[in-house]
Amino acid sequence: LSGGPMLNGKFKGQDIGSGTDVWRLSENVRAGKISMEEFMEAERGMSRSAGSCMTMGTASTMASLCEALGVGVPHNAATPAVDAGRTHIAQQVGRRIVSMVEEEVKLSRILTKAAFENAIYANAAIGGSTNAVIHLQAIAGRLGVELSLNDWNRLGKEVPTIVDLMPSGKFLMEDLHYAGGIPAVLKILGQQGFLNKDALTVTGKTIWENVKNSQVYNPEVIRPFEKPLTASGGIAALFGNLAPNGAVLKPSAASPDLMKHRGRAIVFSSIEDFHARIDDPGLDVDASSILVLQNCGPKGYPGMAEVGNMGLPEKMLKTGVTDMVRLSDARMSGTAYGTVVLHISPEAAAGGPLALVKDGDFIDLDIEAHRLHLEVSEDELARRQLEWSPPEHDMKGGYQQLYVEHVLQADQGADLDYLVGCRGAKIPRPSH
């Protein structure tokens, strides 16, 4: 049971989405297209009720994937936080969880490989957040379910994005609720062969029993399978000498003309370095450049902050540029958009190849081929590796040191290594 999304944002008679329109309008301010006063007026109309972001950000994505995994009851994801229907869902959940205890239904019976496959199918169909990769990899790791970035490519590539929601599309979660919600989306996936129909759910029924009678009430929001928002909606996992263990990108939110791109790297060693220099008029950047951000991964930041959707240089915005290829070992908000490569693994702070990229290096990105390649010879990379030293953190000892020493890389879910394979909890013996 989640809290539910906010009502649609409103500004000058138009729907606006939390997060997504913050990014868009803030860049319009920097480009001189709107005033700060207009931006603040829009912000006041963006959060009109209690709830999470009403775009297909990470909160809405994970609530949707909980339904696909079988651990969320039908319609939990899209029902607005302030809708009376959410009270009914809460009552339903309360009754059902008591029954599950009596029936001894454990998460391990529900969260099987088939359930994770259903979540990957669903994530493609809804244009879900890249953060879903981190979360599902970590959950699978706790349960001992084998799940890799190759599974995301294998399962998601053939599934189109059929939910037309920001940041990939134009509608919002309230619209999705009225259009039929996640059950209607899962029914379409099942009809097209992209759903493991026999997977058990918390209702005590299979996922197909939960959704088979669902209907689509607005085909503009939940599109027909043959008229998708994007033909290949799954998260693209990329590999190459720049990301030996993988990186991710969300094709439905990327610019088609940048899906295959070769450009010159402009490197920022930290988020502070980025903020200090990105709007410098003397920055040697053009529209074909690739912005590279280092040391923002699990160990490097530490904590893998949502800073991967780097704002574009002001002088580029003023020429009309709206997207550039950006690469990092960071995450980004699920509400964000653009041709943004994230979760590069191994990260820079762990000595991954990302740490060795220098200004002027050429990088080749080919999303269709799932390729991310740094055009630097192996000998030169080996020489740079010898010169590299890991960044030092200001704070030493305590939880931060424990975290940095034990956190896994992004492709493994950025979980703590000593928690992998752990699930459940025994009742401890008395302590006194």
C-alpha cells in the first residue's frame, strides 16, 4: 500500500507534472524564455494535494511495479492520494495481510523470477524510471533471485511504451487512474504474450486473474499495443569499455537523433566542479559534446545521488539546444528526461574506466547496439590507470565508512554486500 500520487498540476489552464516541468521550466528560466516570477507561479500550481509525484517518476514507477510483481493490490499505483478509493484500498490491504499471515503466504512465494520478469515487462510498457533497475536488482539480490542487466535488455526490448505519461509523454497519473490504471496495462501485456500469467500475487490469485477483466477507458492515455508512444520502451542496458559491467538509459525519454552519437567529452570530476563551470562562457562546448560526470556513484558521492541529469550549459540553451548526451555513474530522478546514460559500472571512485576519461576524448554511444565505447587505446587507459588514485571523503569512520566499504555497484543494486541473500528475521532470544 503506497500513499498514492498527487492530483494533476495546473498552470495557465494546462496540466503540469511534478519534477518533469520543474526541469523544463527551470531551463526556460536559464534560457531567458520565462521569468523567475512565472516559474514560481507554476511551482505553486504543481503540488495541489498530498501525494507523490504524479508523473511516471520513481514513486509512481515502483508503485506500478509492485502491482506487476504481485505485492501490490490492483489499482494501488494510480489511485490519487486524496481519492476516496484509496481508503477502500487501505481497508482491503489491512484485511488481506491478516489473511496472508493465517495462510502463511510469504514474499518468497510471490517474488519469484517470473514476478521480476513481469515487472521488467511492465516497466517498459509504462516508460518507468531508471531507478527501477537499482531497486529491482537489490530486491532480487536479497531474495537470491538471479537478475542481471542482460535480463532488462532481453525482456524489455520488444515491449513498446504504451502509457503516454510524463516524462516520456504528456499525461499524468490521475489520467492513468481514470483510463483503467495498471491492471488495464497488465491485461494488454498478457494479451500480447508479455506477462507470466500464473505468477501468484498478494490477493491469493494469479496476476492474470487480477487483471483479465480490466478495461481501457481512454486509449490516448493507455495506447493500443500497435500504436505505442515508443516502439521499444524497455530500459536499455549498455556495455563497452566505458561500462564493462553496464550502464542504463531510458529510450522513451531520450532524443531520437541522439540515440546513436559520437562526441567529444567534457569532464567534470564532481557535482561541485560541474556547478562551478557549466555556465562559464569560456567552456569549450558545442551541441555535439558529451557531458561526463565522475565520482557520483555509490562510493564516490557517496550514496549515488540523483544528479545525472546535468543541466545543459546556459550558452547552449540560449541557442535553442534542448538535449545533449550526458554520462555519469549517478542516478537521476524518474521525473527527468533526456539522453542521459546513468549507473555506469564500475563507478569512477571504484577505479572504473569512467575515472580515466579526459577532456577531448571521443565517446561513441549506440543505444540500438547497447554499446558505450571510449575511443582510447588499451595502452593509454592502462597508463592512466597507473596514475589514478581514489578520491578521499571528508568524513571518515562511522556509518559512512561502513557504507563506502560495503556498498555494491549499481548493476548489483547498490545494496550492502552483507545483506545479499538475507531475508526474513528470526525472533531473537531474550536479552535479559
